[in-house]
Amino acid sequence: MTDPVVLFNEIKTANGKRFGVATLNSPASLNSLSVAMVRLLIPKLREWAQDDGVVGVLLDAAGEKAFCAGGDLRQLYQTLLECGPARNTYAEEFFSEEYELDHLIHTFPKPFLCWGHGIVMGGGVGLMSGASHRVVTLQSRVAMPEINIGLYPDVGGSWFLRRAPGRVGLFLALTAAPLNAADAIFCGLADIVVPHERKAQVLDGIAAAAWQGESKADRALLSRLLAKAGEGAEKQPSKLRAHFDTINELMAGDDLIDIANRLRALKSDDAWLQTAATTFAKGSPSSAALSFALWQRVTRMSLAEVFRLEYWASLGCCAHKDFAEGIRALLIEKDRNPRWSPATLEEITPEFIEDHLRVRAPGPHPLAALV
């Protein structure tokens, strides 16, 4: 018997209440988010949301390396090869269910603590970003690296990156720049640094606390518990904060070619910033163009509206060539030499981007019920 890909537990608290614990349990794959995980998490979270005896939820992961390194793309890759531009029902289920889970976390009616230790990328950021209390540790490494695989920052990324300070979110979408704990807090993807070795202290604090079963008071109580556990934590320098003005200058304006030319011309003594520009130059032009189109489009959209738009955008990526090619180059054959199509930003037309965003399946939207 193999262990379940998500483990569920409950912490008994001092006044007889319970705190749900969901643990991603696939450390060998860096806890990559699979359809099986999503299908276990959604009903359990809904059950805990309705249970008056449950006062909050902790989402964490097994192993020391990663909270979640992104979506599990290997099975999806096979369907991309098989379906090509035709309708892909596996992809429809993959994205609709993942986004339903992400939205459920964003709108969860009780304190929701995410312990984002180690690698937190792509779909992992989607899980963490919606939690009411988002912990990062000194070992956290956060990124939205989709431009490397021909996708775009989905899982609500179009929404939460738009809400980062200045044009930092656009920079992250175009460059896949890696973030430490301080960066994640600066751009609004995390709330507090707690050293990983103090996790047991947090769990003990949850067990010892007198939870009221009232969301506002319980959120404040959890915030105090985390603040106490985070006291004296090392203050890491933030590259995002240090380069904030430069990033805004690089990302300025409403023409992606202008932005691209500034990134291509960048010569910086800072290796982090220079690597970001290099990653953009090597990344998928269609990903960059789609990310920029979404950045411009979602300004006044609600979270639910963004998820519905991202659903079509993701299916559009499945129907075009770059997504499969990016997965092949990075994850399957690992030659790291993707052949993008179109090969340059200058070749991408407005019609090409609009084709990524069109409706691709009949009937009501699978995320129509999100509000």
C-alpha cells in the first residue's frame, strides 16, 4: 500500500475545538500538485469549512525540500501530445479543479495557515497566495517560472501579481526571478518569516490556544501566535526592494516590445537582476505576450473573473505549441533547449493572443459558480 498523496489530521485544542491539518505527501516529486491531490483537498476543505468544531486549517507538506514545486505536468504533457489543438478534456478538468481549489483557499471562511517552507513555485504559489496566514522560512524559494515552459503565471497569478507594488508583478511574470522570504513578503505573496525549526512551537501554540470559533478573533489570535514564533528571525535582504526603482523603469509603459528592448539591453553588476533579464530573453515569447495581455486586461476584474479568464488562457496554451515544447525541454528530455513558436516577440500578432483567450468548450463555464 502506498501512502495517500495528501494526509489529513486534526489538532485538538485547549477548549475542545479542532484545527485541521492537510499535508501534501509526495516529497519525491517535491510535492508537485497532482489531480489526485486536488480531488482529496477540495472535499475535505469544504467539510472543514462547514464544521463548527473546526476553527482553522494548516496546509503544509512532507519533506524538507519543498512545500510545492508547481503543478504535476507529466500526465498533462501526454494529453498535449495526443490532442494537439483539438479539445483536451483532461486539461479542462486539470485546470478547472486546480483553480476551484485555489479559489476555495482565497475565500475560506476560517483562519487558513500555509507553511511555505522550501521550494514554492507555480501551483505552489497558487496554494499559498490565498491563505489568510502565509508563512515563509529562511529556506523558502518562491517563483512563478512559467515563462520557461510556455505557460504564464496562472493559478490566480494574473490577479495577485497585478496587486504587487509598482510593476514588480509584471517583472516576476516576465523573468521568473527567484524570491527569498523577504522578497515574498515585499511583493505580497507571504506575510511573515518564521524559522522552520519553530514549526513545532506553532503547532503547540495552536493546540494550547482558546479558539472562539469566530473568524475575525481567531485570525487575530493566529497572527499573534505566528508573530511570537517569528520573533528575532533573521532579516534577509530583499533584491526586489533594492531594485524596486530599476524594475519599475524596466517595466514602464504599455508596449511589450519597449519593455523587451530594455530587458535585452540591461547590463547590471547584480547577478540576480542580470539573470532575470537573461531568463526573459530565453523564455517563451508567446508566454511573455500572453502574460502582458492578461496584465493589461485584469485590472478591474474580481478574483473569480480572473480565474474564469485564466481557465481559457490555460486551455489556449494547451492548444498551441509552446507549452508542450517547454515541458519537453525542461521536464521530459531536459535538454533545456526549447524551440519556441513563434520564435520572437516581434512575430506575435494580436490575433495569436486572442486565440489563446477564446472559449474552447461548449456549455456553461466550469467555474461559473465562483464568486
